[in-house]
Amino acid sequence: MITITAPPALKVAGLRKSFGEKTVLDGIDLDIAEGTTFSLLGPNGAGKTTTVQILSTLLDADAGEVHIAGFDLAREPDAVRAAIGVTGQFSAVDNLLTGEENLMLMADLHHLDRPLGRRRTSELLDRFDLVDATRQMVATYSGGMRRRLDLAMTLIGDPRIIFLDEPTTGLDPRSRLTMWQIIRELVGAGVTVFLTTQNLEEADELADHIAVLDHGHLVAEGTPDELKRLIPGGHARLSFHDLNGLDAAAELLGDASRDNDTLVLQVPTDGTPQSLVALLDRLDQHALRVERVTVQSADLDDVFLALTGHPNTST
């Protein structure tokens, strides 16, 4: 029996980019499977935006090979542009047009004939729950509606790969969950999503594969669970009744981080029941009362901090 492996949606080898004497990307390799969500994480200045600009044909690389949807980026940029869609951090919609007019404008830019453009517009307005606002000026749209319209405009050309830069920035929790569901449906239909986000919960929820970029180098790659396993243990959150109790416990335990506003002490543990029992026994021996205890295993915030030396700055 012969097994045929589909080519990756996006393959990068030795990608390099410098601005003057500053090296921004120093030999990046990526291999992203078709019909998956890939998330590129990294602190500000790590090279994420430069990577996306190169892959979306907005910036030339200094070196390296890139194939997107089977096309060579250097030799076939027009074919790459036809295969991709890009949704930036800030909505690119026209406030002076209606939702329908924005979509029809994009259809014209993609050189779709009028009947096909109208059909695609109608399908996307329905798919993104914008039918009731079809003929409303976009200036009247909520933040969530604008982001949905922005993504719908990206899809008017039926791209195979979509670059999403901070897709839920500024959205309320309900709109964010709606956007997550739309992204899952796109991937379920075979679209490949390249996601950059500062929201590590978002990466954990959506990404099949994550790469962490720092100072122009990929410092780790894997599924969310694989990355979490790189960081041993986790931590126990100890809540205290007053500041005196927090002070005494912090002095006793030493290796812990504290939050005076919430009266919480965060103590590293190896995640086993035995370590938690030993921790509570030690506090009890010193007559220190804990109001509440919660145990949290390593999450992507812990991974991010351990790999880059920077706390995540998402809000």
C-alpha cells in the first residue's frame, strides 16, 4: 500500500532578515500542515511581524526558501498572493460603506465577475451573521461585527491560507468566543490559519502547533501540551485573610511570588499531592492559616516566561 503525504501548506527553510546591522530573523525553519492552525508566539521585537510580512509578500527576505500553497515565494509571488488572505490587527473596513459594499469592493479587487461577487458576498454575510446589518454603514458596527466583516473580506477570494494578526484584540469575551468558533470552522473546512497573538489562552485554545520566536530564533516548537511539558511542575496559589498572614508565609516559604492586592502567594510545586500536603503541613506547623488553595499546572504563560525570559504582556 502506498501512502501519499500531502505537501505542507507552508514550508520555510533558513529564513533571514536584517535591517542595517540588526538581525531580525536568523535562520527560521517552519513546516505547517494543511488544514491546521499554527501560532507564532514571541515577545515584542522577537520578529513575528517581520515573519508575517515576508510570508505575505509585503517584505523581501535576505535569504532562505519559502513555499506557500506549493508556490515558490521568490519566483511566484503573484500565485502566493492569490492563495493567501491577510487580516491585520486593525480592521481594514471602510466606515463610509455598508457591509455589503465593503464585500463587493473586495470582490471587484479580486476580479470576480458581478454575479459571482454578489453570490460570495451573500454567502459571507450569512456565514458571519451580518445579514441584518447588510445595508448599515460600517461606522455603526460594534467591534465584534467589524472584526467579522474584516475576516469575511479576507475570505472573499477563497484563500487556502489565512494570516491572522491579533484577530481578537479589543473584543469583548462573547465576541472573542464567536471569532474562535469561526476560526475553528475555517480550519475544519481545510483552510490553514497562521495566527499571531499575545493572548496565550487564544493560542492554547486554537493552535494545533506553536512555535516560540525570541531574538530572531525559534526557541521551541510543538503542540500546546508538548510545550507545557517542557516546564516541570506548576504552582500552588495560597490565599490569605490579611497582609500579616501573607507576610509571614512569604518569609517562611522564601521561593514564592506574592500579590499584595489579592493577598495571594504563588508557590512552585512539582504538581504531586505529596508536595501539596507537605506545603500545607509546613504552614500548619507555624500556625499560618490559609483561606483557599488552588493548584495550577504549567500553562503557556509559564512556558513563555521560561523560554523568553519575558512575562506575557496580554491583557
